[in-house]
Amino acid sequence: MPRTERKKRAAGLLSQVGLDGDKQTRKPGRLSGGEQQRVGIARALANSPSLILADEPTGNLDSQTGQNIISLLSDLAKSENTTIIAATHDLSIEKQCDQIFRISDGRFVEANGS
């Protein structure tokens, strides 16, 4: 992919995760923990993967930004035919999941979903 297209895709992904303007050019140390988390999510989406493994994808994010990220990942799963496997303690995420597996104390407890 030509450099100009890569830069355009990166800017678009950063905007999708809520990082606009000068935040797109800041060094990581000049971003908050939540903003760094969003950069990581944008980076994971950069090459249009068929599978994303997400460990606490809403960690360090406020509830509204977390819901935006989950919506983004859910939309990606549908539009790009991407499988997303997320490990999380945030039970509000399950409303947007097709399949849910619960693990407690290192043991499989239950599965539900479509």
C-alpha cells in the first residue's frame, strides 16, 4: 500500500477510535492511558485482520469510550467478516456478543449465545 494510503487509513482509524486532530501526532508518552489503549485498538485494525484477540479492550477507558470501542469492534466483525475474541471483566460487553463463554477460577463454567 502506498505511503499516502497508509497515512490516510491510519488517520481514519484513529478518528474512528476517537483520536482526532493533534492527538494523532503526539508521542505515546503525551497521551493518557485510555488514549494509548485506543491507539492500540486502531493499530490492531490497521491490516484488516480476520481475527482479533482482545484482552480487556475497554480497560483504561471511560464507560462511553468503552461502549464506542465495543460498537466499533462489533461493526468491524460484521462488515469485515472479522472474528473478535475478547477476554474481559466488563459484563456490559456481552450485549453485543454472538457467543459468550464464562470462566471462573480457571475453569469453564458455561457457554451461551448463537
